[in-house]
Amino acid sequence: MRERTKIGVNMARRKHSFFALDQLAEEFSEPDTIPCHIVATGGAEGDETAFTVPESREFKLRKVICCFPIGTYGELEISLKKDGQTVFPLANAIKGDGIALPFKTRLQYESGKAIVIHYKNLNSSETRECFVFLCGELK
């Protein structure tokens, strides 16, 4: 039996993935991308400041990409807040398992405002994680 190389395994995974890597790369076409890694212990809920807009600048958020590793089981909820209020998504929360979910948006954060990621782990005993990419333009 021929041994699979690491490259062969990665190619096989890519061929059958929900969201091909070249499509994902296309999603990162915005000039400024803020990457965030969210790790929530069992039952944890909280807010993580992803970025605070510098003085005399503004950030126009155009895309939110949430990447949930396999084994998240839809048990980690993600949303964005501005001034303590949920602004994205407007209803429910983002969750997934083994998938990258891209969303278009038109949110604007003014000078001094924080982009806050709210998370909630619905599993009371297992740690869950995801990667959030905030794509937009800092002017």
C-alpha cells in the first residue's frame, strides 16, 4: 500500500471541504483584516475586544468570517457588539462545526470605539474555539 504524504492528505481534505481555500482567500480581499482566536472554557460567556479604532480614524467592517474547527459541534455562539449592544447578527448568533462562514456587513466603528466579539460556550464541560476574521478598511 502506498503511503500518503502530508500534501496528499491536505489535498484530499481540500477537495472535499465545504469552503475551498481559494474561495476563502478571496474573502480576505479587504485592505485591513483583524484576526481573532476565541477560546471559551466549558460554560464560559464573555466579551473579547478585537480592536479599538485609533484616534482620528474609522474602521468600516465589510466582512466577518467565522471559522469553526471540526468538533465544535455548533456549541460556540459568536456575535459582535458595539457600545454594549449586539450589532451582528441582528438575530440569533453565529455557530458551526468544521466550516468557515463568511458574512458581508456594513458596520462602521468611529474613533475610540471597540469592536467586541461576544462568545458563549453552550457546552458546560468542554472547551470550544473558533477563529474570527474582521475584514474592512481603516481610514
